[in-house]
Amino acid sequence: MVTSNHSTNTNNHLSKLKNFTYKYIYLVIILIFVVALTILSPHFFSYNNFINIFRQVSVNFILGVALTYVIITAGIDLSVGSILAFAGVTAGLFLRTGGNFIVAILIALLIGSICGLINGVLVAKAKLAPFIATLGMMSIARGLALVVTSGNSITIDNANYTFLGSGNIYSIPMPVIIAIIVLIISSFILRKTWFGRYLYAIGGSHEASRLSGIKVDKLIIFTYTISGFLSGVAAVVLTARLWSAPPIAGQGYELDAIAAAVIGGASLMGGKGKILGTLYGAMVIGIIRNGLNLLGVSSFLQQVVIGVIIILAVFLDKMRNKNE
């Protein structure tokens, strides 16, 4: 009996140790990385550099939040980067005609929402696998962005619009302020509303949720619409920061967004995910990218590093679920 209890206690301790490792391994890695960068690059641990990191992380965080909503339902959205590009060039083209900047913002949000709505309908009603539906939208949105611009970048010179990406309020960059607004609203939705509770339930089991009276299809459609809407928000922030709307903007952003969500604790199996966790994941990706840039590492090799991080994140997610 004593042996049995001792064995049980040992297993419990091992289980807790594994959970601790899976949860905080990235924190340990990033702390080591930060210390190394501080030694290797005198510019890393500076106020201006960290402001630059926060500004750059904002777009990935917003897209990461979009993916968090979708991943909680056991779905995936590979089209966020392409939707960003299409929404951005559409807003840019409107501004080039002398259009009002507020209308341009609304156009970007509308384009993003429509693309997300189509994704949701394909997944919920046409019963296409999320991977296939959003992969198709990724190609369509990217193609449309290239077609309407003839492959050329759209210059944006509307000061009110570009303020959203390049301006500051009390020394806080506007992209950071917008990201904070997204964080607060999305955290409230997921933690305090029936919609958030239903999303977690759907991610746990679509069939059980349907049998309990939850309108699964409608909520999935709405979730992908939110993802598209947030892609539109990211489009506004990015194009305003760049003062241009390139049709190739957002390439590969979906991978960084997925990595941010999964590193932050979202499970690709569904039913798990937190907005603060996604912020943590986005910061991990942002600090690593910034550090590699300061060290002069090529963008191609950076993609290799991000790919390794994604594989590690998915592996840890699988092990965490197995351990539970």
C-alpha cells in the first residue's frame, strides 16, 4: 500500500514537472536568447529597439488572435496573410483616388470580413476541411491582390491613415495601442461571454455541442468572419506603417500567427487558447526575429528558425495533450 502511494506520488510529481516544462520552455529559451543578444549586440537592449519590437509584433499578434479564435474551434486559417494583402491593396487603391481615410479603413475591414465569411460557409455548410477551404482562399485573395494592382505596390500618402501605423500617442506607437484594444476586447469575449464559452465547447466536441443545443455551424461561420475582420485590422496597421500597400504583403504571416497562438497555449486539437498566451507567443517570435536581424542573419535562414519553432510548438502541444 505504501509502495503504491509512493508510486502514485512520484507519477504526480513527474506529471507536474512535464506540465511545467511544456508550459515554460519557451520562456527559458527566450531568456537565454535575450541574455545572449544583450552580450552580442549592444543595440538589442535599448528603448528604441524594444519600441520597434512592439510595433512589429502588433501585426503578428492581431493575426495570432484571429488564429486563436479559429484554433479554439479545432479549425485553422491559412488565408490570414493573403486576406491582409487583398484588404490592404483595396484600401490603398481607394485612398489613391482621394477617398476618405475612414471609408478606406471600413473597406479593408469589410473585405476581410467577407473573405472570412466565405471561409466559414465553406467549412460549416460545405463541410470542407478548414485546411482546404482556407488554403483555397489564401490563393484566391493573393491572386486578387496581384490582379487589381497589376503586381505593383500602392503608395499611400494620406496622413490620417498612415498615423494609424506610424503615429504615436504619448510616445506609445499606434499599432501597439490598436493591438492592446484587440487584446482587451478579445480577452473579454473569450472569458466573459456566452460566445466564448460556446467556442471552447465546440472545440471540445462539435457533436456534443450540437446535441446540447449550440448552433455550431453559425458560430463557426461567425468565428471565421472574425478572423477575416482581424486580418482587415492587421492590413490597416501594416499598410499604414509601410505607407504603401504591396500585393505581396503578409506572405508567410499565417505561419507566424499559428506559431504565436500555439506557443501561447492554443491546442490544434481545439478547446484551448488564451489571448494573453497569444501575446506571449507573438513576443517570442518577435524577439527572435528582431535578434536574428540584429545579428545579420538572412531572412531565408530566419524562415528555417521559425519553421523549427512551429514544429517544436506542435510537438509540445501534442505531448501536453497526451500528458493530460
